[in-house]
Amino acid sequence: MDKAGKSKGRHREKRLTVVAINNLKQPGFYADGHGLYLKVDASGAKRWVQRLVIHGKRTDIGLGSANLVKLADVRETALDNRRQARAGIDPLEARKRDMAVLTFKQAAQKVHDLNVPTWRNDKHGSQWLTTLEKYAYPHFGNKRINVVSSSDVLTALMAIWNSHPETARRVKQRIGTVMKWAMAQGWRTDNPADVITKALPKHDRSKVEHRKALPYDRVADAIRTIQASEAMVATKLAMEFLILTATRSGETRLAQWNEFDLEKAEWIVPASRMKAKKPHRIPLSDRCLEILEQAKALKNGDSELVFPSATTGKPLSDVTLSKLVKELGIAAVPHGFRSSFRDWAGEQTSFPREVIEFALAHVIKDKAEAAYARSDLFEKRKLLMQTWSDYLK
């Protein structure tokens, strides 16, 4: 040691102390190490400045007021900046990029807006955002999406994972969608919603209640009950048409006359109303054609709707059809009649499975099988749907 008590040959990087910082009054620069300085102004104000050589040029970076940024924190920032500079990265540019990164909330809104044209309906789009607002935003909505951690996502999901399992799975999927968009922006390299999958308890799916459906041998009686009811004509016709075509509620309720070719006895549902987002050609049985003839009397002005509401002229609501079967004591929901059709076709007919699946507009999940599915099997489906209609007479 020398007379001053300093160790020879050692570079003391951290020279400032909290006490020294509080006592410094003389204006000037006081070094701490890694290019970090405490600058004391003539006014007595103290602020942190780091001097670095970036791409061969000396650059001063302001790191905040000494009253707001603690010594330990500013040292950590300074060390990180120095590492970036040595790696050829400009810390100032990196900071600007970070500031441009959206919060999770902002990113979710962006993803929602981009997907508006693809939502099956306004309700679905609204629910997509509402679930994130309720279950994700309180935990990390205001965090920049590049710093949202798997721990943040796990904490949010664990709060509802066991109490609201179906909702939790949807929230997880929606968080993952936002994260994948962030990855495409170059803001992330991982999807924390996928990372935590093994950390979440498995749900018991054996107790999931499926949509109520009637045994197929009771569907004909249900149709007769609907026909004899005092419901609006459009409601009764739409409900029977839905059953005969084995379609989903929105596909039938929003049907328009320009989708039909009555001479060819076919109906082409546009991709925008189909779950698989592909147009679906449906053969019309004799009874379906009769229903459409009756529906012509319901035509309201210039509206193209086949089954318009008698009171508003607008499309029938999903609630209207659900309410009809409930009030008539029919133990099923509108969507459940697709299950009735599927059970009947599988148990009471010899039609091939692929014909039945095409009739329900189900997507072929096997890629090899889908590659060879060049035809929509329309002629075979035509016979199948007429057989179903005859069975329900």
C-alpha cells in the first residue's frame, strides 16, 4: 500500500458513495466508473451523465436526476450501456426502439382492429377484447409487450384457471395471439403463453357439458311443435330450415336471396359467414324449396334477407331461435340439431363419413386426406339431405 492507503495496481471502479453524493456542493463532474459521472450544476442540481465512445464518436447520455435515480440503479444502467457500446450497439437508439414498443394493452387493441374483418360477428369481436380487459390488463396491460414475462401471464391465468376453465383457455389463446403479433414485429423472440403451458394444471374435460341436442328420433316431433306454435312465421320457417340444412344459426338467420339458385336447388353460404372461412355449397331438399317459397311472402322492401324479423325487418337474433325452442319445451339448442343430424346419418344411413362431414362443413384435419379432397361431394350430399328431409316428414 502507498501512504494514502490505496492498493497499488488496482483500479477502483466505484468511487462515489451515497454520503459523498449528498455532501457534494462544488459544481463539476465526479467520476464513478464505466464512464458514469455525477454532474453537479451551479444551481446545486445533480444529475447522472455517462460518457461512451459509440461507433468511434464520444457520446454523452443523460441518465436522470440523482434525486430520482439511485446510485445502485444508475450503475447497473451504465454497465449495461457500456456492454451494448462494446458490442457495437448504440444505447440511445436501443432506448428509442424500446420507447416505440407498444404496451400489451395497445398491442391487443391493434391486433383486435386488424382482425375486425375476420370476426364471425360483432359479439365475438367484443368478447375477444373484453376478456383481455378483465383478466389480463390488470396484471400487465400497461407493461411494454417486450418485457411482459411468463410469470406475468401465469399469475393472470392462475387467478381463473380452476374457477373459470373455459374462459381461462380462451384468455390464454388470445394472449398468445397478441404475443405472436409482437414476435412478428421483432419485439419478442418468445411467446410466454406457450412457455407456461406445462406449469398450468390440466383441466378435467370429461365433465364439459355439450350443447343440448335431441335424439334424432324426436326431431320430427320438434318440427311439428314449432310449426304449430304461435311464433312469428319467419322464426318458424328459419328454425325448420336450420334443422333441414344442418347449418349453424348465423348461416341461416343471415341468409340472403342472392345466395340461392332455386332452379339448381342449391344455396352457397359466403365465406364470411362460415366458421372455416370458405364458401359452402348446400343442396336443398324438396321441403327446403317449399320453405323458401313461403319465405318469399316475408320479403321486406329492398332487403335481401330471407328470414327478416317481422317487427324490425332486420335479421332474426340468435336469442330469438334459442328462446323459441326453450319456450316450447324442446330440450335442445339450435346448434344441437347438427348433432342430431350427425348421429342419424352415422347410425341410420350408409353414407360415407366424408359425405356427412362435408354436409356439416367440417374441416378435414388430416392434411393428406384434405389434399385429395378435390370435390365437395355435392351429388352425394344432395341425396343425403333429401333422405334427412324425408326422415323428418
